[in-house]
Amino acid sequence: MLDVNTFPAPERLAGLSKVPCASAAPVPETGVKPKISARDVCVFYSGKQALFDVDLDVMPNEVLSLIGPSGCGKSSLLRCFNRMNDTIDVCAVTGTITLDGQDIYDRSIDVVELRARVGMVFQKPNPFPKSIFENVAYGPRIHGMTKDKQELEELVVASLKRAGLFDEVANRLEDSGTSLSGGQQQRLCIARAIATQPEILLMDEPASALDPIATSIIEELIDELRENYAIVIVTHSMQQAARVSQKTAFFHMGKLIEKGDTEQIFTNPVDSKTQDYITGRIG
Amino acid sequence: MSQTPSPHIVQSYEDELAELVRLISEMGGMVELAIINSTMALVRVDHDLARKVAGDDKKVDDLQRLIDEKAVSMIARRQPMAADLRRIVASIHVATDLERIGDMAKNISRRTLRMSDKRMAAQLYSGVKHMSEMVLSQINKALDTVTSNDVEACVRVVRADDEVDALYMSLFREFLTYMMEDPRNITDCTHLLFCAKNLERAGDHATNIAEAAYYVETGGNLPSDLEAGIIEVS
């Protein structure tokens, strides 16, 4: 069991009387500040609570897997990190989520700019019905990130290269994004997400619709992207979580049950609910 | 994770894990019998029994291979996690230790076959017989830990190995005395000393089995100072 007392409480928590439960205690790296900090986060849909008092940190250059059965709230939490839940009228979020110490639900925050900093890749590849080039160029263009066409082209090529797709599409950048295979489309979406040079990448089951080869390519990509980003990935595949992430958080019925090093979670979990879930037992 | 885990949703997975434990128990029974018979053959100078023990070791080896194959197959097909992964990996280790204990019994039997038909004086072999009983008890208790998930029992088995080691050292000194007393004892005592060493090694393998059971239950290893018998454990 993680002992909260061994970790220095973040200063911002000092004034709060509520003590986070031990299993949900963040595991801060010494001297490294988290990119994203979630504290007491609750999510409600039409008044029905879907997420309960989640405390979680996402550290830089770290892949964090969110695992748990369907409806456990992992995607809801993921969507809080770039305020995608704002698009759902009946959804309400309470608690605090900070990005580099700044409250992302503060009124002064520009949501469009936030989503440029916190990119997202979805379960189903969703390229725009535009050319491959335009799919990637769209974000940088609307954010005014490049000063001329040449710079934009360079950024598109660099993004496609980092997503491991450029070699396959180099001579057909004007073809429609939807003409690509499923695995290529997903990598195109990743290229699109990283083109705006985000600091964090959120991935909601990015490989669930892909074959094993395309999955391996995406997983290799995640490992490479970790050098520059913090990545949060929601996955139903235990093996994928075990392969790609350094930290894993297990959710059950809207509660964060356990968070820890991926190796520890998959070899020796502390909580019996985690054990039952990852070993395929009737909980 | 001390509470009894829920059953797997996939029944055949549950069955395969149970089969692995059953095979370990079966193999354990075979090596216990091998230790009993090898010692009996030694003290009675029963060459027929010694030959049977040496011959039966192949069955133990076959069972080890079967357990290995089943464990590897489960890792490949089921991708086990957490306690399941630990149990399957530990099964491979336990089967290896049991196979080595079987080898120790075979070594004792082969030595018996090289010894003369003449019965030894009871005072020479009584120490080895006692040691055999002690090691057998250790193997028995270690095998119990594999099924009982009793962490304290694992610790007790590991600690009790010190007594086996102490007995071996005392036998060593005893045989030395007999050999110095009468050089005609040298041949028998040398054979018996090797047999005692084989039993001492079998005791070490019993300890390994208890350590594997401890790992299955806790996910951790026994503290090294405990293994050395330095710290007190309740």
C-alpha cells in the first residue's frame, strides 16, 4: 500500500481538510513537477455521478495508462484533461485540474489554446475529409503557428515523420486522408495531434480498431513520443497497458482504486479489485 | 493479497491452474517416495530397491517437462497477470527444484549400488536415516505451502533448513571420528557422507520451494537476513 505520509503533500493541498485515500495518492517524482494534476475531480452526467474524487498526477515524459471495466470513468477523466466534456451539455466537472500549475477550468483559459497544448487521439481514426496534407496542416494554420507556406510544409512533413507515416504517403500528400488504411489513418490522426506541438497527448483506445502490426507501430510511436510528451492512454488491453506505460491507474465504478508503477500493478497489485480485474476474475 | 481470490471468468483457465497445482502435488509425492526408498535401500543395502529408485527418476523428469510445457503454454495463450503470473512462474521453479530432489535420491541410490553387499553398523547410518526423515519433513511442509498459501509456514520451512545444515555438519564430524577410529570405516563413511550431502542439498531445494510459495503469495522475496536465519519471525 502506498503510504501518503511518505510523500510531501503538494502545497496547494495544504489548506484542504480532505485527506486523499491512500490508493489514490499521487506518486510524485522527486524534484519533477507533474504536467497535469487532478485533485478531487468529480464528473456528473445529468446529475448522476460518474467519477468520484479522483486525485491523479501525470508526470512529464511518462506514459500513464488508465484501465478499468467499461463505464468506470476512465474516458470521462481523460476528456476532462482537455475540457472535451465542455461539449456535453449535461456534463458537469468539479474539483481542480491544473496544467503546469494553472487551473484549466479557470475562466481566463482559452479552450482552443488548451486543446492545442493537450492533443487527443480517439478510438476510431477520424481524419477530416480533406487531403493528407490538409489534415495535418489544419491545426497549425488555425493556431497561426507558422509564418509562411514553406514553414507550414516543413511542420507537416516533420509531424508525418514523427508519426511514422511520411515514408508511406510522401508521394501522395494530396490524396484524401480517408483513402488510407485504418492503421495509417490513426497515425495520420496522431500526426495531426502532434502538429500543434502539444505538451500532452491523450489517447482513447488508439489501437483498439487496428490489427497487431498497426498496433505495434502505434505502440512504438508512443514510446518514441514519450521523449517529448506526457501521454495518457485509455486502453482495454491489459497487455498494451503493460507494454507501453510506466504508470497505470485502475478505475472501478467511477473511483480510482489504485495507481502505481505499471510493473507493480501487473505483477503485484495492492488492491483485490485490481487483482480481480487484471487476472480476469469475477470481482 | 491474503483473501481467497474469486474464480476466473473463463473456467478453462481456472481448470488449467488447478491442473498445474495437481501436477506439482503428484511430482512432490513421487520425489518424497524417492527419498524414502533411496534411504531405505541405503540402510538395508537393498540393490533392487536402489535400482527401482534410479529407474523411476525418469518419471519425475517427464513430469517436470510436462509442467514446464503447460506453464509455457499458459503464458503464451492466457497472458497471465499478477497472482496468476506468479503462480505459473513459480510452478516452473518448483518443478525444477522437485526434479533436483529426485536427482539427489537417484544419486543416493547409485551410490548404494556401488557399495558392498555387507550391511553397515547401525551406528554409522543412523545419523543419515535421521537426516533423511528431517529432510522429508521439510519437503512435505514445503509442498504444503504451495497449496496452503500460508506465508508463515513458508518462513518456518526456510528457518528450519538451518537445523538440516547443522545436522549435516554434525554428521560430517561424526564420520570423521569413525574414520579416524578405524580406517576400515573410511569407505562406508565416505559413501554416507556423500549421501548426507545429497540430503542436505535436497533440503535446500525444499527451502527454494517454500520461497517460491512465499513469492506467489506476497509478490516479494524473503528478506536475505531471514534466509540466513538472523532475524526472528513470529
